[in-house]
Amino acid sequence: KAGVTQTPRYLIKTRGQQVTLSCSPISGHRSVSWYQQTPGQGLQFLFEYFSETQRNKGNFPGRFSGRQFSNSRSEMNVSTLELGDSALYLCASSLVASGGAIDTQYFGPGTRLTVL
Amino acid sequence: AQSVTQLDSHVSVSEGTPVLLRCNYSSSYSPSLFWYVQHPNKGLQLLLKYTSAATLVKGINGFEAEFKKSETSFHLTKPSAHMSDAAEYFCVVSANNQGGKLIFGQGTELSVKP
């Protein structure tokens, strides 16, 4: 089975621009979570999507948003980019049990965003 | 609220010697705990997970971890380090019963000397 794929792998933007990152989950996985990784703050949870609905949300400003499509692919968008948004953005996918709980998250290679 | 604390930011061992990476957790319910590894410029790979079955969990590449509720610990061990084990290791707890939100420790960088 193919793993989690993220596109693009690298991105350079300037302050004030917006960016969209894409994540394709492992086939059959219906939950997608997003994380931001920076040297200072470590790995922080952004949000989780399941059945095209945001189910969990982290403590990030409204400039960070996401969505999930009917095929479980997910995108996240960051508007009005700031220098501090430079980070590795990781996506993870999971199977979902009948009760809605997920087991293990499998991570993609990440998108490295640099904001100049 | 759930949290994890990795007690060492950096651990250095010699090849062939044991590895111990320490993690304490805090959880208001029976937690799901994980160890993930990240090699340079790579994504995160699951090493092992604890989900209230056996307290001693075996993972990939010879790693194992023991869940100790009385000590609120989930330390990662390996009997004999290999050069390829050099990487950053993260102790992780699930934030809620749904499992969709993970809380990461700050990471422990493992160096392996020849």
C-alpha cells in the first residue's frame, strides 16, 4: 500500500502571501490530522478531519484552515503568511473504528514551508 | 489534560551499548502512548504503541517500552545500539479517546558513537 503523500515537498513564499498544502492519505484511511513542526515549539497539532468535518482543533489562529474532500484527501491553507509560519507541516492518516476512535496515525514526509 | 515529558533532550551512546530514552506522561484516563522516530529530513515513523494490553510493548528494530502506571512512565529501551539508530525520538500521548489529536514530547536526540 502506498503511504501518506504530501505535495509539494518544498515551498518558498513571502510574507503576506497565502499557501495551500495537500495530503493524500493511505487508501482506506478516513481521518487526516495536520501538525506543525518548528525548532522552537516542536510538534504541535493543528486540526483533524474525519468525514469532511473538522473533529479536533489545536490552538492556532484563524489564518490556518483546512478541509477534507469526499475521497479523504485533505488540504490546509495558511493565509497572510508570517515569518513564524516557516516550518515543516506534517500530515498523518488513520483508520477509523466503528465508534469513531482511531488507532495509529501514519505520517507523510512533510512539506517544508519557508516564508521570506 | 494529557501531556508527556521527555527527560533528556540529548542522549549519546556507543554502538553496541544499551539505549534508554525516558518519558513520563500525565493523563486523566487510561492513555494511548506511542514512540515515534524521525530521521533527518524525514517524516515520523511509528516505533511502537501502548493501548492498555500488555505493559511491555515490543516495536520495530529491536526497541521496546514498558508502561508503568505507578511511575507514570513509558521509557524506550534497546539492548544494543546501532549506528542507524541515530535520530530524534518522540514520546507521544493521545489527547482524547478519539485518538485524532496527538501530543508530542519535545524529543530526544540520540547520537551513536562508533
